[in-house]
Amino acid sequence: MAKLAFLGLGVMGGPMAGHLQKAGHDVTVYNRTASKAEDWVATHGGAMATTPLEAAQGADFVMSCVGNDDDLRSVCLGADGAFAGMISGAVFVDHTTVSAAVTRELYGAANVAQISFVDAPISGGQAGAENAALSIMCGGEEGAYARALPIMEVYSKICRRIGDSGAGQMTKMCNQIAIAGLVQGLSEALHFADKAGLDGRAVVEVISQGAAGSWQMNNRYETMLDDHFDHGFATDWMRKDLGICLSTADETGASLPVTALVDQFYKDVQNMGGGRWDTSSLFKRLQALG
């Protein structure tokens, strides 16, 4: 069992930290809104800290799951940042979806601080976090990854090192690019079925067993047809992620025409007041078009 710190207790981080405490690890949590940390401790046990520095002191591993590049920098760097409190040889594992650029920046800062940094973005949504069934894609040094793997396996169904620092974030971009096209395709299929006078549920029952089947189809078609769009990963966050994908595509020379188009469709959803609706709300956009 290890001494751990977990920074960020949102819909993903809270359950992940809970699994670690339940597994017998000694977990200290930090959250920018302190009341969330207080509630977590009341539910799961463990301890809370008032700064990332305090949480990280003496920890073998520090895990983070925050919002964006700036949030990640704020919990890592500075006088109250986790890096300042971590012991030599400790491993920082970041589960946030951020740019590969900030990952490489923090990897360098971690080396200066004589600690290791693993970028380990996650996929699987709120349900995956709650059910300890996340997919984790990692970048960083092999030794640091190997040390952190038994910790990450507590809340994952698959965890793989893809390559050096930044490779995990690049892989997460691939994930979001694929999801964007899949959700738009499913939305259009359900919209077409409705316009054609077909029973959408009967349609999906058949086509999901063939080449069109996907996780999105199996897990979201019913809620889409029932007009429920409060299932985890929000449109606002998806636009943040797609922005990272499109910016990185400009740097690498990749062509992402479908991703760019779907990003604009999600902007339409935001303009409908659906920034907090989940990503399957692309279907609601089509319904609104008539």
C-alpha cells in the first residue's frame, strides 16, 4: 500500500480517489473548492489538505485530474504547488486532458525537481470512473510508468504506455477525434430514422449488431431518444479537447476536416444553452433544426 495524494475531485477524480482509498492506500485529497474535499473525506475516509503542496508532502505518488492546462500548472508549480512538496523519486501522474505542450513543460520541471511525471489521460466517462473501468493512455519514462501501473490498475480496465512524454495526451486526442465523428454519425442515423418514420430503438437493435456498432451506440442511443443529456462528459469540455486536437493538428500537419466541422456543431449546442449537456447532445441539435 502506498501513500498517495489526489488533486481534483470532480466527477472523474472523486470516484477514482475513492477507489484508491477503498483499496487500502493512504490517500490525502486536495480540491480547489474545499467543501468537495470535506465531503469526500466524510464519505471515504482519508485526509484532506488545503494546498497541493500539503497534499503531496511525503507521498509516493501524486495523481491529478483537473480542468485544463492552467489548472494543471497551478496544482504543480509555484510555492504551493505539488512539485515543491514531493520527495525525490516520487511519481506525479496526470489524468487531465491537456495539451502535449504543457505535459512536456511539466515533464521538464519534474526532472529538475528530481521527480517523475507520467501523462495519463483517461477515457470512459463518469460511469467508467465510478465503476473502475477507465481506459488510460500513458506517456513518460518506462520506469516511472511501471511503478505507477499498480496504482492506476485500481480504477482502470486497460492501462498502456504508448511512448515518451506527451504520447498519452496525443493518444487522447486520437480518442476525442474518433468520438466526435462517431457521435455525429449516430446522431444523424437516429435523426434520419425519425424522419423516415422508423422506430429508432428497433433500428439500433439491428444495426448495433453489425459493422455500425460502437460504445456510443450501445450506451447513448436510448438516452438520446429519451431526450436525456446529463450523462457525464459535457459539451464545454469536449470543445476544450477538440480545440487542443485542432491546434495540435496545425502543428503536426494533420488534416481533421470532420473534427473541425463537429467542433462547430458543438458550438451550436453551446449557443442553444447546452454547454453542460453531454456530448450526445449533437442529436438535440439536429432535432432543433427540424
